[in-house]
Amino acid sequence: MDYRYLGQSALKVSPLCLGAMMFGGETDAETAKRIIDKAASQGINFLDTADVYNGGKSEEVVGTSVQGNRDAWVIATKFGYGSGANQQGQSRKWIMQTLEGSLKRLGTDYIDILYFHRALPGVTLEEGLRAIGDLISQGKIRYYGVSNFHGWRIAEVVRLADHLGIQRPTVSQPLYNLVDRSAEVEQLPAAGQYGLGVVPYSPLARGVLTGKYASLDNLPEDSRAGRGDARIQQTELRAESLIIAQKVAERARGKGISSITFALAWVLKNRLISAAIAGPRTEAHWDSYMDALNATLTAEDEAFINDLVHPGHASTPGYTDPAYPVEGRVVA
């Protein structure tokens, strides 16, 4: 395995990060354990989950599955989502509470990476960072990162960390794939400038870049969209992306590889990327990801993608993820 440093840290991670979002939900515990064991045997050492994935069951399945080999894994989890006045967000109260819950579910006494799962407009970051600093001092977390933070917020976290005398964030986790390249505008350059590794999620655009969706009609029943997943329907399931996915599949066939391999390899070819999160639902899904580690893309392939989706843009003009609205207009 060609391990990569996570940003400017001394921590080495595999270029594929095993995403556990389905574990404990659509992926049962037995299947998840098989996938985790197989990934370990292939040299994968990076695992991503969150406190809210399947109501905490993802963390439980991960914790049970890595027992006896926990220290070989770099385990990342997140905080920030939830319900109730103080059972979400980034207050000291909630960060401490949810961290203890994650430790218990994972069956470990430390977390390798703890992410701010999302940015909260109008909420100061200082309180959350002070809590993170305390957790590092207590040995309960080793590193921390940010997910879905715009470039200016990455810079602000770095500034505040320096001001507070705590270590800087180690990693940023944006959405990034070849039909949504908006992270190239600010998030990736900011991470590179401040020494954060980048570990994007949804490199296959929630399955769209597998090429399984020929059109918006007659969605395959055994697919995320066919099962009525709300997030893919409000994000990646766009007509423009489906057309591009078919063109990518044709290009990949001409190279003798799958569209999955092509799309993952394209993300990993960016030198700012430390690893890409690949989240399987089945063991077959996981098997389909591994070829990306040995795939070779050319300058012509890069130009081909640039013609389909311009750098820094999404496939659909004017598209914005409704979960992360634009903040720059505040109506008086």
C-alpha cells in the first residue's frame, strides 16, 4: 500500500478510506465485519464514521469489528448533528457529551480524528476549539478536522487555533467529485495553504458515477436513488450529471477500466488529496473500488473531464447543495 501523509502531519493513511456510513443500517454487522477485515488485509488503515450514522450503530459495528486490531486503524468520527437544544452543534457541553458516547460505542479510549461535521453560520468557533484542545490534552483525541467548511472558515480555524495555543486542524473533508468540483475554488487551496490533508467524501457522487443511472426515469430498484434516498435526490441525481456519467463510462470502457475506477482515480490524482472516502453497502461494492489504486489517467483524460465540467464548477449551472446554502447575501 502506498500510504500518504495526512497533510503536514506525520500520520500516514491509505489513499482509500473505508466509509462506514451504511454500517449498522443497510449493511448488516456481519457484512460490515467482512468488509473491514478484507480492507485490513489489503492494507487499508483508514476508517470514517460519525456519531449520527444509523443512530450510532455505525460506530458500534466499527468498534466491534476492529477489536483486537484497533491500534492498526486510523479511526475518524464526527460531531455536530443531532436534535434538541443542546444535543447538537459545537458547544463545549455537546462536544464533551457526544465524544464520550462515541468512545463508548467504538469501544476505545481514544479517537484518532474528530471532525466538526458541519459549519454553523453565526456560531463562534472559539468555544468548540477550546473543547477540542482540552480533549487533545486529555488524550481522548489525537487530531481534529473540519467537514463541509468553506475556505475562509478553514483559515479562521487555523487563526483561532494559533491564538488559543492549540494544534491546528489536520484534515478537511469536503464533497468532491468530477461532477461537483466546487471545492477546487476555496476549500482545497485553503487546505493546501494551511497544511491540512484533504479527504473528500462522495467521490462517486453517491453512485451516479458508477454509470448505473441511464436517466431519471426507471431508476434501478437496488440503488440509492431507487430506494428513495432523500440526499441523492436533492443533490447528485441531476440530469446533467447523469449524462456526464454515461460519457465517463464510455471513456473508461475505452481504457479497459470501470467508470468506478476512473472516477476514484481522478479524485486521487489531485496532489492535494490525501485519501478518498469510499463507502460500500455490499462487499462487491468494496471490491469494485480497489482497482483505482493502480489506475493510470493521462493528460488527455484530464482534458476530457475539464471539457465536461469546468474546474471549480458543478455539472449543473447554478447548483447549490440545499444542506449548505450560500451565506454571502444577508438581506437588510
